[in-house]
Amino acid sequence: MTDKYSAERLHSMTDAELEELIRGLSPETEPEFWLAVMEEYSRRESAPVPDAQTAYRDFRAEYAGQQPLFCDAEDLDMPRPVERRRLSKTVRIVLIAAILSALFAATAYAAGWFGLRERSLSTGIQVDSFSKTEEGEWKEQEKEAVLFIPAGYKDSDEYKASEEWFLFDLAYREDMIDRCVAAGLGAWDWLDDEGAAELLGDSVRIYSAVDVPMAEKLLEICEKYSLKLHSSRVFAEDMQDFCRLSGTEPFGGEMGTAYVFEDGSYLLEGSFIYQGEYLDYSLERHIEGTLPPFTRRLSEPENYEEWGYTTSRGCTVCIDWSKEADHLYYTYEQREPVLNYGHTVFVSYAKDGALLTLWGYVTGGKEAAQEFAELLDLEAACTGRP
């Protein structure tokens, strides 16, 4: 075994260093190295406990049709030595991959793959933004557009494709508007919805690819990363209709508007009662294998504090909470509007190939952000398919 994977070397690494090493492992890495790294990681008290049920389910699916793993010797038609060694290596690699898949559902938070800091994208493009002065007033200014990637862990195909598409989309629109204005034309004279629709069909409305170059770029990115485009979306009439369309169980909260895509991805905006008042929220679910159609802009990503939290229902989430109040809203006291400032909160959760993001605001600190994460049954919102 190389020094890089020796027991002494692995034991001397910090949790962060070991998690970084795990991220660098690939299917081509020798199984002995996989085992050495994971054995060291799993014996640490700070390591999260993997979801054994999920690992076993995935392993059975991948291993279906091969020789049984556990049986009496006389029941097994033993392969020749070379075949036995090949089978053993295959089994170990598949089993390790299944365990890692389940483990990463928990370690993603500690490894820094899951939160706002790892899913925010600096664009280098200046856009109009609003911020609060020291006197508590809001002013308009130009700031770099920072985007929040809503789907995929860091370095996943969904994440990399989203980076390329959203960067292109933002830069291309700014460039085309500037060109039209410089030429004395209308800012939107470059639009060609009909041409784009010939390439994308119904997807043109979902992704707002509004001319042929945009449509071509969208198709190019999806082909590059072997991803699908959403082809349809249906607006839900009420929460019962929403659960039917998305395949989820009721998870709490009142629905305002919601639409569901053909694969069960959705965007839902609604409210729930929090400390005696109605609190607006937005809930997004993205299913792996499809390019997400929208993103969010972050005004001051450096303003957020991030930590992992396990809800009372047992969901391990990543919470991002703005340390400075950055959300302006009105409440009513004795029927009179009162201006308040809230702290933006993002709550991220993943399960069974779906990535869930709950977004809203709270008037308090970190404890209030954790209470916000408790308001919905996130597992129910994350699981289920139409």
C-alpha cells in the first residue's frame, strides 16, 4: 500500500483532510485504498453514520443477477480462481460505491458540498442591487451578480451544467441588450421565440431560451453532460392536487402557487403560521438527471453563516442564515402596517436523487433559523415521484 493510503498517514489526517481525500477517489482507485480510507473515516467519532438501509438497497440493485454473497459452500458453484478473484473485486467495488452513496448523503454537509457557499457562483457581471445603509435606509448600487445553483452537489454533472448555462444566459442577455441599445434599437429586439421553439419545443418556455443561439447553447450543454431538459410543467390547483402531481405526501404549510415538472421537480411558494403570523416561503425540488430551469441571485453571500442541523424528524440539513438583516417586509400590528427587517434563510436537504431547498426569512438569530427548518416535513417533501 502506498504511503498516501497507509494507516499511519490516514490516521494523522484531520477530518477535513480525510474528506478531501474521499472526494478525490474514483472508480479506478484500487479497492484496497477505498477500504483503507473508509475504514479510517468510519471509526472516527465525528463521522456521520451512513444510511445502511439505503446502501443495502443500492447494492442489491447494482449486484442483481450475480453470484450470491452469503450461502453454504455446497450451494455455490465455485468459479475458477481467476474468476473468483475478479468476482471478489467486483463485489467489493460495488459494495463500497453503495456505502459511499449513502454516506455522502450525510457527509456532504461536513465536506462542504451542500451549502450556499459551495453552490454560489460568482459571475463577474455587474447588475443593479439594493443594500441597507448604516442608517437603515435602502440604496441602489451595482454589484457583481452571484448565483445560487439549485441542483446537484459540487462537481456533479447537474452542477457543472448549471454553471455553464446560467453564466451563458446572464452574459448573453446583457450583451444582446447592450448591442441593441447601442444600435438604437429596442432592448429586446433580438428575441426570436419562434426560432428557439423549433429547436426546443415546449422547453423554450421553461428555460426562457429566447433566440436560436440560446437554444443551441442549451442543447449543447445538455448533450455534453448527458442531461435532459424539462419538457412540461403543470400548475397545481391546491395542495391535494400538488401532492398528486408531484407524488409527495402532505408536508405542512399552505400553498400559494406551485407548478410541477414531468419528473416530479417542482417550485412551490406558500406560507405557514410562525409565531402567530403568516410567513412566506419558497420550496424547490430538483431531481437528478435534468438541468434545472431557474436559479436565484444572492445579494451578499459573504453575509451568511452556515452549519449542519438535524431536525426533530431526523433530517440532516444544511442551514445558511444571513447574519445581517437583509429582507424588507411588512407585518400588521393592530391592523397597521409595520416595517421590519428579516434574515434570509436557506435550508438544504437531499434524499433519493432529489435536492430540496427551502427559502424564506426569520426575524431572529440562529435558533430561529433552526425553527424555520422544523416547520415542514422535509423528507416527505423530498421523496415521492409522480
